[in-house]
Amino acid sequence: MKTLRQLAKAINAKYFGDDVAIQAITHDTRDLNVGDIYIALKGDRLDGHDFVGEALAQGAVAVIISQVPAELEKQRLPYLLVEDTTLALGQLAKVWRQQFSTKIVAITGSAGKTTTRNILYAILSRAGKTLLPVKNYNNHWGVPLTLLRLRADDDYAVLELGANHAGEIAYTVELVQPEVAVLTNAGASHLAGFGSLEGVAMAKSEIFQEFNKGQGVAILNKEDRFYDFWNNKLKNIDQLSFCSIESQGADVYATNIQMTDQGSSFTLHIFKKSMTVTLPLLGRNNINNALAAAAAAVALKVNQKDIIKGLATVVPEPGRLCLLPAVAGARLIDDTYNASVNAMLSALEVLSTFSGKRVAVLGDMGELGVDEIAYHQQVGEAAKNLRIDNVYVVGEKMQSAVHAFGEHAQHFTTKKALVSQLITELNTNRLACGELTILVKGSRAMRMEEVIEELQHHNEGDLC
């Protein structure tokens, strides 16, 4: 199937107008190119039908809609009429995916999904043409939109499946139908939607549901507290396990780990084979992500050389433990994309490995449910135990971290006041010719990247 009319027939939808070839299907007029098909999706705040006119003006050749706007009646362009555009998007993606033999890996977990996805992409793109989602397309819209980008010459595709409530992964994995499914971990993330850690573990295990209908390989983290739970659900399914601790008896594991301020090196063991690898990503948590990616590559029978080169050449994702160019002589670690509890603790561990003074700049963590205060206290306690020198926070919930950390922790009511304190820190450090590392992290809603941007706007001459 190469045209919109053919897809419409496959999902029993009504089609009007001349047939058009499928170049790309997009829901965002900001990303729309001439020749694309526009689908009008309804969200909580915006209705895509309000942008049909804009899509047509930008060169859309057809639209998928649940109601016919006046702009379309005037221009007489082809359109697909459905009852619910979100459901139609999923149906279209499922039919589209089924016509290709592309080997797909689906990845989920409370932390490490995107990094594992990027590492695996770095490996697989050496072995063949590989599709990677744009942006953070991992939900009930993003996953089907990514599937609709599949083409016959794609050897592999790496998809990330996110969720903030039970049933979401069950829906997207049914569309994806992966050959390999990776579960990185289950932790305190989106607890407001899942209710408990056990609820998180159950929801993440939905990624394996399609394997009950046929062949597939499950990749599991043997260090995770829910490993036995997942393992018991997969008795008749092929599995590979990964673990950074040799004694755990995993299929893929690491030894001789050496951490640096640029990443790590370690001996990678895959069954009875071993190889020395380098990984240009900060943090021990990213070694686990690399092991998960390597295990998935093994499941797809990728050769050892491509695995080694892929690990060595992966590029850090912006906002995810990125070591930025120095500001006034100080190191700046940008980990502002988002913040689960596990990711926050991992970031603090990374900060603790740097020499000199260490300052943690933290924003609230979101969607943690009834135990949110306890989780923020845990962050403060961890920072104290790791001997972080100063903790500066913004957000009401992070006040609990300040109380847990004690002396040398401070809460700020605004980011402006926080940045002012950081500039003072930078000035003092520069005049003393000292060594300073600043970590900035918080949930997406806190927009902690604004702190990074403000610091970068000050060159050394402006700081004093």
C-alpha cells in the first residue's frame, strides 16, 4: 500500500477526492512539508481541525479529519473522513507496519529509554538502514506517527514506548509488533497514574504482550527489583538479560569499569565472548543502558564490530547528562530534560565523581503521587551522603530536599534569584582559581534549561 486511498480501504474509512501517494503524515503544521498529509488530532488543549486551513496553505495534499471544515469544502482537496482521528491514526499505523519486514525493537522503562534507544540506533545504523523517532515520539500519537515513516528499505527501527497510565503500552506495542522488546527498569515515575511501584512494573511488562502471539526476544534488567516478576511472566519466551554486576549471572554484563569525566570504558561480556569498549556518556546508569542496547543488538544477530563501534560513537542527547562547554571556568552538566527519582539519584552520583566543589541545582520532580514528599527527601539525603557541597533548589516540593540535606542547601522562590546565586558562585570560584562543577536537573514542567541558558548568556566579563 502506497496511497491514502489504499490505506482508507484497509481500515474501512470514507475517502473523498483524488488519490495521493503517502510521503509523510504529520499532526503538527510547524513540521509540515509540501506534499505531506495532515491529520487533525484532538488534544486536551488544541484541536487539529482548527489548523486544517494552515496545513493546506503550507502544501498539504490531503487531510485526515473527523469533521469537514469550511476551508476544505472550498479547496476540494482529498480527505479521509473518520469518526476518531486518534483511533484512525493507530489503525493506519498498524496496517502500514504489517506490510514491511523491518525488524523493530521496542524499548520501555522508567528511566533510560531514550538513551538506550540512541545507543542502539548508533549500533544498528552501522549494520543497516535504521529508523529512529523524531523528537520524543513515544506515546499514543508519536508511536503510530513514527511507524508511518517506515519504508521498504528500512532494515531496522528503534521505537520508544512511554506511558503515564496502565494500558498505554499495551496499545502502542500492538501497533509496533516488535521482534525485540527491552525493559530497562521500573522505578518511581508517573506514580500518580500507576498508583504504586508494582503498578509501574505491571504496566511496563505490557511491552511483552505481543510475544504471546508469536516469536520474540525479551531483554530484561537482572538488577531490577522486579526482574523475577517479569521473568515469571515470560516462561515460554526467549530472553536475554543484562547486568553491570558480573556475579548476577546475566547474559550481557560489564567488568573492569573505569569512569572518567567524559564517559567510561569497560569490558563487555556477551555470553562467553568479551571485548573492551568505550562509552562517551556520563554515569554508571548509562553503562546499564549500553548493556541493554548491546543485548538487543545480539538478539538481532548484529556482529561484534558494529556493537563496539556503535557504543564508541553514540552522541549524548541534549539535556541528558550532557557536559557543556565551561562557563567562567566551571563545568556545567545539563540534565534538564526530565527527572524521575532514579534519574535524579543517578545524576547526583555522576556529580559526586567530579573533583573540586560540586553544586546540585534541582527542580521539582512531577507525578510522584502521595509519596512525593518522601521521594524529594530521598534526593536531599542522597546528595548529603554523596558529599555534594551545595544544593540549590526551586519549586515547592524540593523544599523537602533542602530540609533533608541540611546546612549548605537553599530554596529559591524564583529561577532569577537562583541564577543570581549561581553567578556569585561562579565569580567566587573564578577569582579563587578553583574547580567547580554545577549539575542542573528537574522535571520537564520546571523548565530548568532556562537556568542553563541564563548562565551561558554570561561570559566571563559579564559575571563580575
